[in-house]
Amino acid sequence: MIKQEIEAELSSLLERFENVKTLHGQRAAVRNGHLPEREVLIAAGPVAVDKRGRRSLCVESLFRHAQRLRRERLRMARQRYARQQIERVTHIQSEMREFDGMLGRQPLSG
């Protein structure tokens, strides 16, 4: 099961960078045989894993791409959090105005 997940993850990575070429026209990420079998300890016990290897001809560009994706996700998460906080404050303010109106008080300015 783990072997299949690793294989699927590697296949999707290779597919994503299928059209990326080096300056010499070679593919940037290619398969490169198998790594030696090793044991991985999981909750069910030790499992032997024979992971297929990959060779990246331009690791730096792949790394930079991953960093950009992480930064973009973080930026989007921060924006989402800020919007949620603004909505929360706006909702609380409207509830306070409504409550003040029920009590016949003047709403607080601000």
C-alpha cells in the first residue's frame, strides 16, 4: 500500500514537470532506477519499502517552484484569516447595534 502511494506521488510529480527542460533540452525530472529496499516502521509494524528513485537535473528550479507554491499558499491563508476576522468583527458590531437598539440606547460610535 505504501509502495503504491509513493509510486503515485512520484508519477504525479514527474507528470507535473514533464514539459520542464534543462538548458540542454533534457527533461528536468526523470526516473533513475530503484533505491535500495529499506524498512519503514508504521503503526501496523515494520514494512519493507522498495522506492523507485528519481534524478532531478535541475533540483534548484524544482525547489524554487515548491517554495513559490508554499509562499502563495501562506499568503492566501493569511488573506483568508484576515477576511474571517473582519467578518467576525463586523458581525459582532452589528449584533451590538441591534442589542443597543432593543434596549433603546444610542449605539456607540466607532
